[in-house]
Amino acid sequence: MSIERFHTGPRMSQAVVHGDTVYLAGQVGEPGASVSAQTTKCLEQVDALLAECGSKKENILQAVIWLADMSDFAEMNAVWDAWVPQGHTPARACGEAKLATPDYKVEFIITAAK
């Protein structure tokens, strides 16, 4: 079975397609922006990458969300809830973690069907 990689750099690819499954690298927003703004940017990037890979948000199987601070959970969810298609919500986990820099507040890791 073939493997197709998108936006491949020396460390990682932004997306990998294996068979009918799309794996996205962790998506982050503009460093230092609000949680809402970073979440919006992440989800825009998810939409664009999924489209490039022949998928869409209705096909998301799993979302893993990391917040730098769980006190931002409601703010992130307000953006997520407006974006995620009702009736097509994926399996989801959300936890707190130190992200690559203190300026990142949220990161999304997505797996979708093609």
C-alpha cells in the first residue's frame, strides 16, 4: 500500500496518507495570539490540509487536542463547537501539556478517513 506525504520537511510532514487514512501533524496557531485566534487558525489549517489530501472535516475519525492550560478549555470549545459538523463529531481527547513554546496555547492532532 502506498504512502503519500504532503509538505515534507527535514523533521516531519504536515500530512501523510496511507490507504484511506489521513494523518495530520500537530497544528498550531499564531504564537502569542489568544486561544480563540489560535484555535481558529488551527482549524483553518486542518480544513486546508484535509482538502489537499482528498478529505474533509466530516471525515475526521479522531481529534487529540493539547492545551497549554486547561483553564482555556471553554474558550477553545466555543470555537471547536462552531466549527465541528454536528452529526459528524469525531472521537476526541483533550489534555494539558507543555507545547513547543510558551506562546502556543493549543495544538490539534487529527486523523481522518479519505
